[in-house]
Amino acid sequence: MRKTATAQSDGTIPTQPGPLEATDSAQRPADVDEQSGPHGEIVSAEGDMGGASIPSASDADAVILGAGPTVRPGERATVRLRDAGPDDPPRYAPEWLELREGADASARAHDLLDPLRIRLANLPARSGGLVIHDIGCGTGSMGRWLAPHLDGPQHWVLHDRDPYLLHFAAVASPRSSADGSRVTVETRRGDVGRLTPDALKGASLVTASALLDVLTVEEIGTLAAACAGAGCPALLTLSVAGRVELTPSDPLDDEIAEAFNAHQRRSGLLGPDAITVAAEAFSEHGATVQVQPSPWKLGPGESALTAQWLRGWVGAAVEQRPELRERADRYLTERLAACQAGELRVVVHHSDLLALCRPTGGAS
């Protein structure tokens, strides 16, 4: 039985979206019931929102270093689901995703929107408008950014492994497109490694944000094959490029950056190599690929994000190279002080990729 939720209307991430501290899987948000919903409602394909827990400050394995806030007393970091296996990675905390959303929106490459709009305008007309699949949607920031840039009615299918984040994405989803047409949303719990052309049947577009660099070669190949098989374009944004610029500079900057990049490549993940691998994978399937820079530019107005990013960036470097710890501790203390004083500026380089796969339905 699917569960249908009635979405909020303000488009913001709620501070209490559901069972943050639930101890029983029966505890669910009050706005979730047991009825099946039509296409236009927000539907969770696996609607159990219970069973989320917050790791303790001593649970070092629950920290995604370099990807989000580190665990400190009084702070929430990553979320580990009760049904997760011992080898499953922890999930991103909505607090971190919300903190970075403004910088993400400012960084994404607007130059890729025009060729995307042209492709979408050439699709065969359908009564329901565009169908957009957002892979690894997190709290749904990609939809909140992109839906208002595209005309016409849209139906977003939000994919994520984490039902907790899917709930955030549903209740904070956009309501209208660039021309005021209706935007509807459904959620599906799933893994990019099991994505198939059948799962994308009828898709107008596939999107993802900050996803490619935490995938393997095989997973990117699966994503490219699924998009090519469905004949739909893909807009994949904010993949780390492996380059960071800090002003003022410090002699340890490059050493920390190299250790962080090595950490990102652990366990077969691609890290800063992902954008090149993805471009090659889509090209091998006959897609036309464009890549544009999409850097975070962090100054005094983004000090909270900069501070959290610094903790994760340096923490990952030290995990990769423990011999850096003493120097890195001093470095981090000095960098955080400069950040608090409004004296630090950081550019974190990313890349956005647009892959225009060959249409399969007669569109040009």
C-alpha cells in the first residue's frame, strides 16, 4: 500500500519534518495516511518514515567527512537508519543539505539551461508535461532550483535511498514552474546502482546534484546506460573538481587538498575523477556532452557554510593521512578564526554536466 502525504505550501524545509528521534516505526508524521494517491499527489513508493536515529558524538563511523558537518556535542550530523546494514554509508543530514542549498543554487551553471530548454521544447507534447527524475534527491534542492527555470507543467520523481530525506523533499517541493504551471511530485526509494531504462520510461529529463563524485565507475555506467536507453537528457550538477582556493593562502593548503582528494577516492569512489568518467560514459552511448564550471564562492556572508565545510575538509584529510593531525589542528583553528572574523574567502571548484542523449521517441 502506498502512502500519500499532503505537502506544505511554503516551499521551505520544515524544522521538524517527521520522526527524527522515532523509537518505533509506527511513529510517522501526522500528514501521512494509508490511502493510494493519484499521479498528481505526493506519493512515497516505500512510505515508512519511521526508524531514523541520530548518531552520538562518539560514533565516528557515522560521520561523512568532507561531505557534511562533523559530529560535535549539540549538533546533528549524518543520519543512520535503523534498518541499515553495517556496511551501509550514513545518510546526509538535512541540516547540512539546507546549509549548502544557497551556495549550490548560486554555483550551478546557468549556461547549460538554454541547450536543455531547446531539447525539452523538441520533445513530443504530452498532457502531463515534463517528467523529471531527480536521482539521489536528498531534501529536493535540485527541484526547488530547476523547476522555476523551466516552462510548462512538471512532474518530479524523487529518488533516494533514505525515506527520511524523501519526506523532506516531498513537503518542501516546488509548486509552480517558470510560467506558473503546476508542479507535482512523487517519491521513490531506490539506489542508483539498480537504475534501469524501464525505471526511466517516459522520462523527459534526469537530474542529480552533488552525486557523481560519490559513485563508482560501475554506478556511473549504470546511470549513463539507463539515460541512454530511455533517450532522455541528464543534467548532473556540482561534482567536485578536486581544486580549492583559499584567500589568504597557507603553506598547508595544497597538502590538505591532496589528502582530501585521496580520501574521496577511497573504496572505489571516483571523487574528483567523476566528471571525466561520466562525460566519457555518456559519450560512449552517443550523447552530446557539455561541461561547465560551477564553483562555490564563499565569503563572509557564507561563514556558517565555510566553517562546516572546513571541518569536514580537514577532517577527511587527517583521516587519510593521520600524520597531518598536529599541523592540521593548528591549521583548522587558524582558518576557523579567520572565517569568524570575515577574513577568509574560499572557492571550492565543481563541474556541471549536461548530456543530451539520443532521443528514442522521435524527438529531435
